[in-house]
Amino acid sequence: MGVIEWNVDPEIVRLFGTFPLKYYGLLFVTGLVLGYLIVKRVYIFEKIPVENLEKLSTYLFIGILAGARIGHCLFYDFAYFSKHPLEIFLPFQITNGNWHFTGFAGLASHGGTIGVILAILLYYYKTRASLLKILDLVAIGTPITAAFIRFGNFMNSEIYGKPTGGDYGVIFMKDDMIPRHPTQLYEAFSYLIIFGLLWYVYKKTNLKKRKGFIFGLLLTTLFSARLFLEIFKEDQVAFEEGMLLNMGQILSIPFIIIGIVLIIVSSIKNQIETV
């Protein structure tokens, strides 16, 4: 199968000689834009005013960034950020009064998911639009965004997997010379497959009429993939060593349960309405 040696500089260029433009940020934004365009297409197909999506997008953009950032600080590095709370919200590391621009180094997908859900709840509170309908429509484009974020992690040589134990895998040369599972790519391509599944369900079946079904399917499949693929990942933080399940797996379980409940409830409700 062979080994790939990976040593790409995560920094594309420094703007004005100071601010780094990185592949991660570029791919993150690309994922957001592609996700938006997919959902926009669905809105047009559903004959929902695109202006509604534009308003919702503001909530979603803030929700995913704030949620991902706060989630990382709380779930993975609380010991540090509890002593440096300003760095949660500022793209700088502050040491002895000196400010060093780092960007927001540290985002958690589970936190981003929570942020998106809270943003949609706030939008629902403000507009009284159909909550489950919004969740279903936004869910369709979500795996694309998630996939591009993982491509960004690959470019950063981070969140990689355990050693393969053979003559195959990816050597992330910035850290060591050991062939490892490229778990970022495993996740990214899993999410693209999940997008294909959601798109098929939406375009080719009547399951989309069951409000909450597509969103439930997203949560169940995406976080089940995450739960499984974490087996191949190196621990992200020191406190995970020796744990039966790592933090990523622990945080995935509630989303899987919520997804299954939504699928069941939407199916039962559909049966009742068709009787």
C-alpha cells in the first residue's frame, strides 16, 4: 500500500508580514460557503425565501465559531483557559503582557454542533419558523462543512491517528517518522458519504416529510462514524490516557442517542398522521 510522507507547511502566506493565512482557515471558510450554497439550493427547491436563510446564516456563523471555540476550551483544555479566559475569545496568546497572534488555535466539533443547535433555537425564538424543518434543511449541508474542516486538520498535520504498525499510512513529519492512520481523511470521506446519504434521502424518498428525520439521521450517522474512528486516533489531550472512551467518544454518545430518538419519534408521528 505504501507510505506517504506529509510535511506541508500549514501556513500559505503571511499577510502584511504578520497575519498568517493558513490552509485550515481557508478550508474552514470553504466548507462553510459550500454548506451554505447547498442549503440555499434546498431553500430554493422548497420555495422558501432565500432572505430567511441569509438571516439564519448570521446566527449559524456565530454559533459554530463560538461553540467550537468554547467547546475546545471547556472540553479539552479547561485547566489552561480557566486561568487565561481572555484567550478564549481573542486570537492572541498573552504571555507576560506580550500579545502574540495565533489565530483561534483550538476548535471542537462537538462544541460547534452545540453552537449551531443553540443558534437555530435562538433563530426559532425570534422568528417562530418551523424548528424541525430548519434543522432538517441545515443538516443536509452540514457534512460538507465538517469534511472540509477535517481536510484542514490534515493540512495542519493534527488530530492524526495511531501508528499503523505496518508499511502503510501517512508519516506526519512535523512530529515523527512513524506511519500513522490519517484519521482526518477517514473522517472527511465518511462525512462526504453521509452527505450523499442525506442528499439521497431528501431528493429520492418521502422520508423528508417526517420532520426531524433528516436531522436525526445526520446526528446518528455522523457521530457514530466519529465514535468508531476515534479508535484509530491518538489521544488529543493528556488526561485521555487510560480512559476507556476518549473525550471525542464520550461527547458523541449523547448526539447519537438524540439522533435515534428523533428518527423514532418522527417515524411514529408520521404513522399516527397517516392513520
